[in-house]
Amino acid sequence: MRVIRIGILGFGTVGEGTYRMLVDNADEVFAKTAARFEVKRVGVRDLTKPRSISQDLITDDLKSIVTDPEIDVVLELMGGEEPANKMVQLALENGKHVVTANKELIAKHGSRLINFAKDSGLDLHFEAAVGGGIPVVQPLKHQLAGNDVIKIMGILNGTTNYILTQMEEQGADFADALAEAQVKGYAEADPTADVDGFDTMYKISILAAISFGKQIPLEKVHREGIRSVSAADMHYAKHFGYKIKLLGICEETGEGEVLVRVHPTLVPLEHQIARVSGVYNALWLHGDFVGDLMFSGRGAGADPTASAVVGDLIDVARNVVAGGNGSAIPYGEGMQVAKMGDLETRYYVRFEVADRPGTLGEIATAFSRRQVGLAQMEMITKTGGLGEIAFMTHVCRESDFGTAIQEVARLGSVSKLEGWFRVEE
Ligand SMILES: NC(=O)c1ccc[n+]([C@@H]2O[C@H](COP(=O)([O-])OP(=O)(O)OC[C@H]3O[C@@H](n4cnc5c(N)ncnc54)[C@H](OP(=O)(O)O)[C@@H]3O)[C@@H](O)[C@H]2O)c1
């Protein structure tokens, strides 16, 4: 019987969940790999914290784990860019296979690390980095690899989906919904990574890199979070037949060129992705042969994420037992990323206006000067001679739409541009 020795870097939510799954499901894992896993060492930052495992396993010397000649596989479950990047590189240099759940690491350094692993005949897997327990990375790398993937859209962050669901169902404003998510443990005390779209940006960039074969330069990804979404926008979106979701979207815009973006998006109520609520995640894609496909499930949490980490570990173990080389599918650098100004889609926009005859005509004329056609409209009267007016446009270029709303905002009959979002059909 082959014994595979593991070093774990990080024993927080995911590290502890993975350890528990390896112990609880040892027989299932053995039946599928003909190997036994033995956790030899666990690296943490704070040696004084109480742990659910023997203190003999614990160390704060991460280097001693990744260079230990007896360790076959390193699980990097710490998160963040450093020291994860250095430790994964060092583990590979020392001949260890690596499984990581770290989206930031793979989004920033995936190309280099995967190529290094491939050249060294080692495995580097990262299923848990995108979608937690939902298998999306392996299907894109394997079963769907023969497709020309034309578009991917995902709800890839449970915290923001929970907040938006609360806003939609209870009419709550962003600040109240965020505070509630923090009390319930769905949002961090510092929610920046989630609500400002960084987490979704890392995940959609990884999916784009796998699908389109090159690492995405993160500085070229358009990123907006959900702080600008209000209860009023939720209300109008519903009136027009949409929900507002934070989506990561990547699509082919030309030969060797993609557009990768993260922003709140109006999604038609009848689209499968609009029905994904609360902390659930979903990934929808369209491939030329497979057609439309959707995966959904729990995108975070100890158990679902452990499921993805252990799945990757089983893949490694099968290779080790079979004496095979690394099956990493490398991708190159330098993907061409299209500009947002060239995007063509529909838009939702809301203004505060003077509630008097002629206002609507002035606005419609200003939009049409920039080739922006209006498809739907809703207007309400507020107090003090003011009104609120929301539009859905026809498909137009983002650069034209951007110019048009600035010109509308300067009209005498318009007191404020309240907000605008892109629409996906
Ligand atoms: N939580 C989820 O639901 C989830 C889902 C999918 C993917 N992930 C990814 O999984 C990874 C781990 O997330 P988590 O939620 O488990 O994090 P966590 O609960 O904060 O645990 C992090 C662990 O790593 C250790 N650590 C952090 N920095 C370290 C350093 N510089 N040196 C040594 N040890 C260090 C911590 O040590 P101490 O215990 O001593 O503090 C802790 O044990 C991240 O990449 C995250 O993005 C998480």
C-alpha cells in the first residue's frame, strides 16, 4: 500500500476542514486511490492558538515543511500572495506536488507556477480557488477543453450574493444588508475583498486563463463592487423584469482577445443565474459544441471547500500510484484584453429630475444625439417638485452611453445622475 505524506500550510477554516475530511472519509479515499494519506506536518502563524490536532504536528517553520524530503504533497491553505507564492515555488523546487485553494496566488502567479510544475513533472491543482465546492476548474481543463468557450458568467462570491439577495427580498439598503451579513458571519469585518469585487476578479481571471489559454493581466480587468447598488435600483430592476447580481464575466471579443469584467449586472428574472440566491455561487457558460451549461452550489465554507481540496489530492494520489507525470495544463502570459468602451450591451440608468412637462423630451433627445435608444421607462413623482426617472436602453456602445449620461446629467431639467448598471440578456 502506498502511503502519501502531506504537509499542510494553514490550519484555518479550509485547512481544518480538509484534515477532518481526510480522517472521516479515509476509507472512501483509499478505495479510490489505493493509497493512504498521512498528514506529517501542519504550518501555522500563531503557535499559541488552541488546535483540534496534536501540537506535535504543528510548526511555524513553513520552510521545514516544503523542503522535508519525506513529504510528497503540500496543501497551501493559508491564502494571500506571500508567503504562499514563495512557499509553493519552494515546494515545487523540492519535488512536491501542490494543491492550493488560493485564488489570489493563482490569478497573479498561476502561469509561472503551473509551467514550473509541468516542466518538473509535478501536479499543481487549484479547484478550491474558484467556486469552493463546485467543480468548475477541472471540467474546464478536461471535459470542456475541446470547446471554443465563447462566454462565462459567474456569481463567484457568496458574501455579495447574500447581501444583494437581502437587499432584493427585504428592501434593505447596502449598509444594513452588509451589517447583517457581518453579524451572521457571512462577511468579514473588513469586507473590501468581497464587496469591492477583488475576490470575483481573481476567480473570473483564473477561469478566463484556463478557457482562453493565457494569464489575464489583472490591471486590465474592469472591476466594480456592489457599494453603488441601492434599494431603489433593486426596485426598478424588478419592475423592468431583472435582478441585480455581481457577475464576473469573460468573453471572446476577437481573435486572441477577451474582455474580462466584474460589476453589478441586471440579469433577466428568467435566466438560471437570477435564481441563485443567498450565499450560493453559480457559473454559467456557453461553449460552441456543449451549448449552455450551468454549475451551482456552495462556493465557500469548510466542508464544500475541503471537498474540492480532497478531490484534487485524490487526482495527485492517482498519478503518484500510477507513476505518472504531472497533468498540469499550462497557460502562457500576455492575453490581449479588450477595452470597456468597446462593449456593446443594454444599460439601466436612473436620474433625479425636475417633475415638469418637457423633462422626458429633453432627456430622450440628448440620448438619441449619441445613438442611445431608450427601450423602457418608469417615472415617479417625489416631493419638492422633483421626480425620479429610470430607463432601460437598447444595445449601444459603452463609450456612447457614457458620453450620453454625462450630457443628460448636465441638462437643466436633471438634478442628479443616481446610478447606472450594465444588463446581460
Ligand atoms: N474559507 C472558505 O470558505 C474558502 C473557500 C474557498 C477558498 N478559500 C481559500 O482558502 C485559503 C484559506 O482560507 P481560510 O478561510 O481557511 O483562511 P483562515 O481561516 O484565515 O486560515 C488561514 C490559515 O493560514 C495560516 N496562515 C496565514 N498566514 C500565514 C503565514 N504568513 N504563515 C503561517 N501561517 C499562516 C493561519 O494561521 P493561524 O491559524 O496561526 O492564524 C491559518 O491557520 C485562502 O486562500 C482562501 O481564499 C477559502
